[in-house]
Amino acid sequence: MSMDPPGTGSTVRRIMLGASLRRLREEKGLTREAAGFHIRASESKISRMELGRVGFKTRDVEDLLTLYGVLDDAERRGLLEMVREANTPGWWHKYGDLLPNWFTTYVGLEEAANMIRTYEVQFIPGLLQTSAYARTVIRLGYPDVPEAEIERRVHMRMQRQDRLTKKEGPRLWAVIDEAALRRPIGGGEIMREQLQHLLEVTTLPNITIQVMPFRFGMHAAEGGAFSILRFPESDLSDVVYVEQLWGALYLDKREDVDPYLTAMEQLCVESTTPGGTAEILGDLLREM
């Protein structure tokens, strides 16, 4: 068995285990409500388990495997070993006191993904922010917290970026609305540093940045920002993440994911080429 990069294995195992449990349930023709009743839990808990968003109790999984007719010792052992691995916390759990549960889930999925596609309107995507820009954005969102907490949040955001520079890091494909590039977050010096950083990372082989220019007018993603995460395991579906003010949507059903894939493809067609992105960034830097 190959080793997962630190912090990613637990999330991958949780998603894989959840997907396996969903497949087994559907093969038996059972509803989530029936499965939940069997382990003295709600339908929503079964849903969260199958999406890999909660930890797993060995007893619950054992009972579900019996309900689903999984009696082979080797198959049961393999799935129960995944319970142990899935419950191993990732590096981001040390920031658990800072993060709402809905965002902790996203960080875990982001760590496990091998391709991240994102469209951003308001700000530069978090994975591409400089520390000074991130600090300004975080202060806007948390104006009353102590400076030490601000710095912890900045540090975590920078740590999320570490995988991008590693040999086996994910592919990042970002489409950024021109408004986010022109919005003066933190003043001229911080924005100049941020734009220069974007210009530099466009040279990395695993990062593609496109800009949705003002001149295009209406486009395929007028509904707002979203991200699509893809995983190396072929039996795992893509996950669409849509952040809201105090929560987030996670979509993984084909009929829910496909419209976002279509919108992302259209955005990529309508936005600048990578060369055009460098030209826009250069023009903005010269304007400043």
C-alpha cells in the first residue's frame, strides 16, 4: 500500500469508506432511513457518513456491514481497517477551535484532491493569496478577534498552499473575475505584491490562472463563486463546494455536479488564455 502525504490519508479513507457504504446500501435496495434505524441513528447521519463528512464508529460500520450482507472476513477486515485510518486526524485539526465544521470538511477534501478548479468573484482564491492579502481579508471577516488568532488563521491559509509546490501536489485551475484583481484590498502595496505573486505562480506547471474580463459582460457563472474538487480514486465522484455566509453546500450527485462542470468549462472558454492572464496582470501592475 502506498503512503498518503501527511494529513491527506484520513480524508481519502473517509470518503472511500463512505462511498463503499453507500454502494453496499444501494445494492441491497435499502434507504438511508432504514440503515439509520438499524444503527439507532438518523437518516442525516447516514448521509453524512456516506459523504465522508463525519468520523466512523467501528460498531456502527460493523452493524451496517451485517445489514448489507457483507459476511466475508477479508472484506469486513479491509473496510474496518479503513475506519481506523479514516479517524486519524489531519494536520488542520489543530486549528479546530478556529474553524466551523462546514469549513473543516472543505480543508480535508482540498487536501485529498488531485485537481482543484475554482471560480472566484470577490477575492483572490485563498490558495493564491499572499500572507499580507490574506491577513487583510481575514481581518475584514473577523474584526473583533485578537491579533494572535488572526495570525493563526493566516498561518493555516499559508499551510494549505504548501501542497501546490510539492512534486505530487494537486493541479490548481483558477478563474478569477477581473473585479477581484481590481478591488484594492489592503491598499496599493499589498495589492501590488498580490498581483506580482499571481504573475509568478502562473509559471508553475501545475497552476493555471485565467481572468474573466469585464469586457465579456454576462457569463456562465453569474450565480457566484464555487470550486470543484476531483480525487485520484476513480470511484470517488467530484465534489462541488459552494460557500455561503455562514455555511456551505457540498454537492456530489452527478445531476448536481454536471451543471457546475458545464459552467466551469464555459468560463474557461470565455476567459483569458494563460498568456492573456499575464498580460492583464502586467497591465494592472503598470497602472499601479
